[in-house]
Amino acid sequence: MAKRTIHTDAVIIGGGIAGLWLLNALRRAGYGAVLLESHRLGSRQTLASQGMIHGGLKYALGGVPSRASETIAGMPERWRACLEGQGELDLAGLEPLSEHTYLFAEQGGLGPLSAFLASKVLQSGAQRLRPEEYPELLRSEAFKGIVYRLNDFVLDPVRLTERLASLGAQHLYTASRIDRIHDGADSARIEIGNLRIACRRLILAAGAGNEALLKRLGLPVVMQRRSLHQVVARHPAAGPFFGHCLTDNRGAEPRLTITSHPAGGDGDWLWCVGGRLATSGSDRSVADQRQFARSELAACVPWVDWQEAEIECFRLDRAEPQQAKGQRPDEAFAEVQSSCIVCWPTKLTLTPDLGQKVLAFMPAPEHPAPPPLELPPATIGAPPWAA
């Protein structure tokens, strides 16, 4: 049977935050584009994200602003413009889980970091609060510490994925396998059964899946992985909280990073806990990570009895562009290889920056919106704590 050939400006492989954002940014700029996802939308890194849209302060905890903190500084404003319907994408009506995040530490637990947080360098991004202004979690009489409120905010990764998917719904497809994939100097071609899709740019936005795609195309692999061992804590007293614990903090990463997510329809919440707990836990067994998480929560929030908590763990490989000595990337990554654009946002908050970088690599639009493809529509996955 003869193959049906479709021509379009771009084919995006990968239906996480990067692919979904790029599909909508390209379509808004007048490009014909389709997105192919092998599993379910957001099912790898995106729906496991804590959803923080931050300005980089948590990457400046070494005592001086880093390049990463400077790169990210403008991201919350760009996202807020989108939430107001005036940014790169129209996300009006998507309500944050929290309008702010917090830094907290017990008295004396900040050490030399105390002077840094109090300095004029961070006055525009962090405000020290009076006790009556503390979030509910920190109003316990047992907490004798310092609290800063940041202008960072938190999005629900599920609702964000749903919103981005709804914007480009007619161009999202499930492709559990790709029979052939060919990259040329000026165009690429994908074959799935009797369908052939010819595109001017093949955009690889598949997170860790980019590694196999690059090998299949015979292109250099420019990816690294950072392993995380995230923790989910369920406790009757764990209401919504969004922030970072810096008590007796060591190094340039928060001891704990806590976000809260709705856990059913009864007003219950669960905590997703990352930070140094997750990065240092990559070599721990599940049992050891549970025990360590319980002890860390007890040390940071001792007025809650964490022996009653249900602790779950899940592992995640964060895919990123390759860096010297495996260091954390400072910015979103997009690179042209032949007719491919290889990309990673590196952090959820940097997704608008990735969109800008990819658009800069695109030739002028040539093709209108492609006709419907004879492929199943893509569906949205579930976060690890709901799977």
C-alpha cells in the first residue's frame, strides 16, 4: 500500500513540558507542527515536577549569586504574563497552587547564610516576615526561626499539562513506535506504518528519550542524567506548604524543598519533598530513603509527629544537556544538528526561554496546519504519587 505523505514545518518528538510548550509557541508563530508522544503526555519528568516557577534564589545559596540565579531571575515575570494572557502563550485562568514560596530556618540554623539573605542583593526577591505573617505550617509556638517570602510561585504540573495539551489538542498524537526516522541536511522524515511525515525541522524534546533518538539518527549524544530519589509524604497534619528548609543547611542546595499537591477530593494534601534529600538519596535503597526522609522531616519540622506519616519514594532521572563534570546546567538548551533541533528546558521554570531559543533556529514558516493524522490522539499521564 502506498504511503500517505504529510508535509509540515516541524515534528516534535516528546510530549512533556518542552514539547507541549514548543508546539503551541510554533503554532502561535504561524508554523505547521505536530507532536508525537510514545507514552502519555507528561509521563516522565513533567508530571513528577514540583511545579516551582522560581527566580533562581535557591541556586544562590552558596553565598553569592550564581550565573544560574542571574539567568533565571526574569522567569517568574514571564510566566505571570502568560497567566494573565499577555505572554508567549495564553495561560489565562490557570491558577497557581501558591502565589509565593518561603525559605525558613531555625534560629542560628542559617550560619553565614543569614547575612547573605539579609543583604541588599536579595531585597527585591525575598522579604523577611514577621511571625504574624508566617504561613500556617510555621505558626507553631515550637518554631523559633526566620522566614523569608519569595516572589516565586507554584503551578500544579497536572493542570499545566492539561492546559498546554488543550491549546494544541488537534496536533497531539501517540506514536508508540517509529518505523523509520531519517535526518537530512534541510529536512527530516518519519515513517509510521503507512504514514510518512516530512518536516523541515525535527525537534527532539523527549527528555531522557533524546539519547536513544540521537543514537538512532547517528548524531552526537549531548545528554547527561542526574538521578533523584523524590519523597512523597502523607500526614493528616500536612496541609499546603511551599518552600525550602535551610536549617543547618550545607552546600548550595536547600536541605528540603517542599511542595503540596491535592490528594483526593476531601481537602487532603500530600507533600512532595525534594532538595538535597532527593539528590543525595540516589544511592539509597527505598527503605533507607524512607527512614532518612522521616528523620529529615522530624529535624526540619519537629512539631509534627512524622512517625504517623506515610512515606513513599520514586526515582527520576533528570535529563539535561551534557556539562563539564556533570554540573547543573545554567540555562535552557537548544542546539541545531543537521535538520534537528535538540533541546531540554533543564528546569520547568526555564521553559519560556527554551521556546525563544528554538524559535530563533526555525526558518520562515512554509506549511499551513497539517491535516489530521491517522494516529491515536495523545492522552495525559498521571503524577507518580497518583499512579
